[in-house]
Amino acid sequence: MKEIKTDQEWHDLFEQSEIAPVLLLKHSTTCPISAEAYGEFQSFIEGNDEKSLTFALIKVIESRPVSNLISEELGVKHESPQLFIFDKKSVKWVDSHFSITKKKIEKALA
């Protein structure tokens, strides 16, 4: 899983969705709800055999300007935790908080 820290890394990641789906988790390192969502995301990654997905993480406190840029460019209100699935340079699915589960991620990709 790649950690996004710069505007350029964000733009490169979004471009990658033209080739294959990208999953990006906005994660707060100080929030227990975010820790739970991170665990669900990790569980999905570990149980996923498909090699054609890209997984990324942005720590919203440590990389606040990039996190804000993502929200601005996508026109999606910032929440944390928040999981995006991008495909063909558009938002296919976004959810937050306790709605980020392995099962819901699988369903969104089906």
C-alpha cells in the first residue's frame, strides 16, 4: 500500500485509475473509528487475490494540505476515515466511518 504525501503523488494515483481501480483510504492516526476502518481495509487487502487493484493511504493529519486538495478536486466533503474507489478517473464509490467494511468494499467492487 502506497502512502500519499504530496500533490504529485495524489495526481499520479488518480491517473492510475485510468488503467485499473484505485482504493484510497483517508486515515486519521489519532481516531479509534479510523483505526477500525484501517483494519477493515487491511483485511480486504490481505484477502484480495486480484493483482489489478492499487491500494493507497493518506494520513489526514500529517498530510492535511493533500487531503484537502483531494476533497476540493473531487468535490467530495472531507470525512475521516473515508474510503474512495476510483475507476477511469472518476469516483465509483465513497463511504466513511463505520460503513468502511471488508464486505462493503467487496460489494462496491463487484
